[in-house]
Amino acid sequence: MEYRPLADRMRPQKLDQIAGQRHLVARDGILTKALSRAYLSNMVFYGPPGTGKTSCANIVASIADMRLYKLNATTASTADVRQVLQEADGVLSGGGMLLYIDEIQYFNKKQQQTLLEYLENGKITMIASTTENPYLYIYNAILSRSMVFEFKPVAPQEILPVLRRGLCALNEEGRAGQISASEEVLFKIASAAGGDVRRALNILESSYYLSDGNISAETVAQMTPRVMGSFDKDGTVHYDLLSCLQKSVRGSDPDAAVFYLARILEGGDLQGACRRLQVMASEDVGLAYPMAITVVMSLIESAMKLGMPEARIPLAEAAIFLATCPKSNSAYMAYDKALADIEKGKGLSIPPHLRPVNEFAGYLYPHDYPNHYVSQQYLPDDVKGNTYYRYGENKTEQAAKKYWELIRSETAAKE
């Protein structure tokens, strides 16, 4: 008999069988509502691996009575895409064609553009999945024709029922006899999976075949890296520690900062620590000491070249350095204020003198003026005069503020 991995055999057949994703597949979930009202648009599923994206696509195709075609963007060529699209022209029966493209971020712009005509005329309905931010990796014209759904890491408590069913399925086959597992061990497996249901089932299956009568915590620990087994036991510790590290740096407490850094690194998350240190250099220190990001990046580069355990030394330096730096979140806040206006649909009309299409007619070139400054409008009319950036109360930003107040006052006096 052909072997199929447990994760494949346990793939859900109905929306209510999907672990987690209640915001999408619960009775009042947005995907459930759309399907119950026979509304099926192009969709983009994004989120980490093992969170139900492919299963959802299969279920949607079944509910909609559509022929399902699958492409994996890591291996599919433009010719493969065109072949499927040509078949779409010949689909006469049923509800049409549903094209599922896995890892669409690996399609280049030309490959993605090939889909547009068929999405536009409705000959195919597309579901694309990606583990990356779709707004960075998917062509805007496709996004404008699609609904975007976020799939979130699945909590251990929501993985547990899947593991119970998986263990029952393994015991029904009986290839390794009747194997049991306590709730504590199943929870350990669920926690070790890091929000990935497929990974949890793979750990369970391997543990099942390596156990005699009972799956022990020791067997599971041997099957999982340390970062999974002890760093994230309840599914939230990982993010809690990263949050504690950032809040300690933001609060200028070097002792707490180096303590939480040590917990993160000893848990095995070198990458997570490095990413968070980069964020803090810009979000929390920011313009109070603009060179902080340069210093931190050099220390992170050193740490990545060294690897653990020596990487702890430059990273400890980075954490303590950031904790003792002056602080400012003025750039972070400025962006959020600008984003708020963008989300309201403001600022769509760019001032004509700033557009290349107008050959910059009316644009004043600042370098032709004293102090390389001239007063002119840069913001769109509907946000003209809005203030997004406010100088922070620190030496560096106050010096910049004083400088520009002087320049602008001198310019105004000459006008």
C-alpha cells in the first residue's frame, strides 16, 4: 500500500475541521460568510506554513463545484501557466476553473501579469498562497482584483484535537501496535510545532514509530530542536520574551535588556533577537541617535558570522548600548500619522510641479537658493499643512529643529 504522511491523511475536508483561523472559518468567519452567500472572488491566502492555506483552497473548490488546478510557483514556468490558462478556455461544465497557486511570491511580474486577462474576464478564479507579505511580493493589479485573507499561527490548544485524531488514525492502522500519549505529551508536541499543524502531525507520526507502548516526553524532546521544546512551551513565551526585550530597552533598563536577551538566545532564537534589536534601533532610539542602527547592524553582522555561543557577546553589547542610548520615537510616530491619512484615502493627487510627466514645470530647485532651501508645496492639497513629524525632546533633534527654524526665518524675512 502506498504510504501517505499522516499530515496529508489528516487534511481537513470541511471548513469547520480546520484548526485555528476562527476569524475566517467559524460560523461568522468572513470566508464562511462569503461561501454561504455563493460569493467567490479571487483570493490571496497569506501566513506561515501549516496553517491551512492549501486545505482551504481544496475545500473552497469542492464547495464551489469547480475544477481545481494547482501550480507551485517554485517550479512552474510561464509555459506551465499558459497551459493551464489555455485549458481554462475549454472548461465548459461545472462551475468553472479554480486555479490554486502555491508560493506565488516566486512568480515574477511577467508570470503574474499573464493571469490578469483571465482574472478580468472571469474565466478562472484564483486562490494564491504565500508565506510573505502579499503587498510586497504580489503584483498590485492582482491584489486589486483579490480579497486578502491572513492565516495566523495555530495555538497549541487548537492543535491538540488534530493530534488526538491523528493518534487514533495511527492506532487504527496499527503498524507499530497500540501507542498511547498523555495530554501533557500531546501538548508538548503542539507547543513544539510553533503554530504549524503539519509540523505537529509530523512530530507525532515520527514519535509514534519510535515509541514502545507510550510516547514519552523524552522521545518528543529528542525529536524537536531546543528552541521548539523549551523556548515556546505554551505558544506565547517566544513573543513574550521578544516583547520584554524591547520594552526593557525602551525603558532604558540595561539589566533587564541583557537578561531577556540571554533567555532568547539560550532558547535558540538568534535570528529573532537580531531582528528585534534592529527594530529597536530605529523605533525606540531613532533620531535621538541616528547612528544607533549602524552600530547595531555592525554588531549583528559580527554575531551572525560568529554564531552561537560567541554571538552572545556582540549582541549583549548591542542590547546594553540601545538601553543606554537617548530615546526618540518621533520617526515611528510620524509614519503612523502619515499612514492614518493614507488609509483615509487622502493625498492621492500629487502636486503637478513634482511630477516628471509635467517636466517639473514650476518646481523650485532648492540648491539654487541660499542655504539650499526654498519654500514650496510638497504635500498634496488635501493634506497640505498637516504636521506628521514633531521634533523629539533630545539634543540631536532639538539641534536640527533650531537649525531649521533659523533657516526658515531667514528665508521668510527675505520674501
